[in-house]
Amino acid sequence: MDLVLTRSGQCPRWTGWDVARAVRQRWPGLPIGLVTGWAVALEMSDEERRGVDFVLASLYTVETLRSALAAVRPG
């Protein structure tokens, strides 16, 4: 399974949201996950919600990642 997993605080010039938007425009069907240390999931706009398939807290477990991937895995 191909997917993009990016951090919300990527670097000074690009955020994870910027990466997600660029990927979504070029590859609309590619799953995108966002990793964040902030409570960003509670404050996401509808546009941001559509821009990623899942959000994980920075200190996620392998099981949490597996569950997120299972939710976006086709078929």
C-alpha cells in the first residue's frame, strides 16, 4: 500500500498541510496521514479534514498506525 505520512510542523517553508494539499492535487486517491503533537484534530476545518485521511498524535503506537491504515486500505 502506498501512502504519504507527513508531520504537521514539517519545516519553516512547508507544513504538513502544504504537503497534503500538494499530494492530494497530484494524486487524489493516495492516502495521506498527518502526524502532529498538537490537538490539531479538534481544530481542523472541513477543508483540512478533506485534505488528510487520518491524523495521529506524535507518540503513536504501531497498533494505532495499523488501525489508521486499516481504515483507509481499499477493499
